[in-house]
Amino acid sequence: MCHLYFGHYWLARHSFVARAAISAYVYAKNPPIALTDPTERLIAMMRDKLQASGGKFLVGLQKRDARFEAFFRAQDIPFATFEMPTPTRRTAITGRRKATRRWRRVS
């Protein structure tokens, strides 16, 4: 939120002390709000809604997450992870696989 003040005022754009003072004021006036994560509760509500109407509920995770996996096991919610296998050393270093040649060069 503070960066909005920095662009409008010349002193804030050019002075570190002014930016620090503005940031301190904004955070003192409007402290950040800490919210709890409602994900587990929402997943349980979706499961209850689907099962009440006779449907089946399955959750797919893009990558492994111990917190969610423990929750799914405790609630008897079937789940699957779609995590890719561990990359080989070559792909981990370069970020891409070596291209294979399909055509032979004719000299």
C-alpha cells in the first residue's frame, strides 16, 4: 500500500527517510491483518454438500503437501497428487532436455 504514496510525491520518490517514515506511518495506522486459512473447512463443506446429494468427492493436489494429506486421511477424503517425477540431473542443470535428432544431415 505504501508504494502508492511514493509515486505521487516528489520527496517520497527521492528520499529514503521519507519513504521509511511513510511506511512506518501506514503500518502503524493500518497494521496487516492475520487471517486463518479456511481451506480445510471449505473442502469439508464441499464434501458434505456433494455427499448429501449422492455424489462422490475426490481431491487432486498439484504437488505433495503434508498438511493437506494429513487432513484428507483424517477426514477419509480420497485424494491424488499430480506431482511430476524428480527430474534427471541433466534437466535439473539446464532446465530442458537435450533435443534428439530426427533427421540425419546429408552432406
